[in-house]
Amino acid sequence: MLKKQLFLLSLILLSGTGFGQTKSLTAKEKAKLYPHQEIVSRYHNTWTQKHYKQRIAIFEKEPLEMGDIIFIGNSITEKIKNWDKKFNIPHIRNRGIAGDLTDGVLKRLDEIVYFKPKAVFIMIGINDLFNKHHQEDNGKLIYDKIVPSAAYVGKNIVKIARRIQYKSPETKIYVRTVLPTRREYLKQDVLALNAIIKNNEAKGYYEVLDLYNQFIDSNGDLAKELTDDGVHLTDKGYEKWVDFEKPIIEAL
């Protein structure tokens, strides 16, 4: 009887579906889970290259636990430091990195799949789309025109979901559509990327959560009262996000 109980316990631990299960890492194991290259993505601007490394260092110091719910994204995700408190649901972990792109996410998936999360929620791509448009601020390069297309970004998002599913098949994967924007030059790119996200749902790697339609106004813009700069969200915007997704997370 005792052997049977131990066997069942081992299966639970290996499945990684239970919350709060820790798994100690050796220094060698930890080194393999996190990217440490000087430049992780050629699409990262100078600020993001530095900030990416800072966030990865924090992730190493505050590792995930087996079976966590993980939010993957950029500054829109990073801004809410404690999503578990925002949702009042434990074990939601923030893996947002301001300025990050799909290439950067692909380079940091080893940590995610190692800890076999219960679910991952992904929203990434707006910074990639900024990189389709050359931008400077007082002569300082902010974004260079180097990302080839919305199709390239969409392909990377599918690749992210496919890699998670392959290495952590019990993980439930949600891909959020990219939020609408008040930046006119980005609108068509956002629509194109979201169409790719929706069209690829049929492949079975992920389920789409259409945040775009939750935040758009009658003019096709990110609703003015939900944003402070046309891209990022206000507190009211995050409240709307929580109201939309909380039932989904509670049902996991």
C-alpha cells in the first residue's frame, strides 16, 4: 500500500499540474534555463537589451514553481508586478519584459517548460510591429525598420505556442490577441497579426483570448479612457482585463 502511495505521489510531482511544488535547481541546471547572451534578439533596441538582462536576473532569483499560471509578454504584462493580487488568484507569475519581442520570448522558454505550468497566457507582438517602422526621438533611434512583416511575427507566436505544447503537453496555452492602438500607423499591422493568431488557432496549439475586441472603440482605436499613451493601459484598462479573464482562470 505504501509503495502504491509513493508511486502515485511521484506521478503527481512529475505531472507538474499541482500548484506550489518547488524543484531545486543546481547552478548548472539554472544556467541552462535562462539566456545570458549579450544580445538575445537583434530586434531589441539598446534599452531593451539592458532591461532584458535585468529581468532575466530577477527571474533567476525568483524561479517559478511547478504548476504555476504564467503570464508571458512585454511592458503591458510587466507593469502589473503581482498579477496574483490583481486577480486575487494565487500562483499567477509575471514573465513580462518591457520592450520584448517574439524573438526574445522564444529565447526564454526553457524556464517556462521546465516548470510545467498549469497554464500560460501569452500576449506579445506590439514591439515587433513598432520595429516595422523607423522611429527616432531627438535623433536617438527608438525602433529601426528591421522586422519584415506581421506574418513573421505571427509565425513566431505560433512557434512559441508549439514549443510550449511539445515540451509541456499538459500545459493549457492561451494566446491573447494584441490590443488595439491609437497609433494610426500600427492599426493595419495589428489587424493583420490578430488575423494570423485567430487563423492558426485551428492547429490546436492554443486557444485564442480576444482582448482586442474587449478594448476597441467605435472608431477602431484603443478606447481613450483605457490608455494613457495610446498603447499602454490605465488602471481602468487593467480592471477590464481582469473582469474578462478572471472566469477563465478560475475555471482552470
